[in-house]
Amino acid sequence: MALYGRVERPECIACGLCQMLAPALFDYDQAGIAYYKPDRNTGTESLNDQATIDFRLAYQRCPTHAIKRSDHPFNARPFSETGKA
């Protein structure tokens, strides 16, 4: 199953934990707020197997739960069981 990530930037407190745990996946802007590096925080690029391990660790340890995950791209609307959006 694919996994997508992003940071809800208003929820980020710039603690530095996500970058310490997954430096290939997270970085900070000039204000010190985290963003998801692989797709510039759009949540549209799925993680590879190694990145998934690092991502899950940062996701679980984020003190404000600003790191979000999904099994579909964040710009895609999931379909209901009836097949309608």
C-alpha cells in the first residue's frame, strides 16, 4: 500500500524532532517551520520502503501531530464504497 505524507504547518512548533529522526524527509523554512521535502509538502509523492520506516518514526513522535499520513495523495479525493466522490 502506498503511503503519502505532509506537514500541517500551522500545527508545527519547530521542535526539530522530525528532521532529527528523518533528515531526508523533513526540512525547515526560514521561519523554522517544518515541511515534507520529497514533494515540497504537497502530499502527492508516495514513500519508498526505506523512507516509510523513517517517516513512521517521525510521525509517531511528532509532539503536536503536525505530520499527517494518508494511503492516497492529499490532493486526491477518496471514493466512497458507491464509487462516488
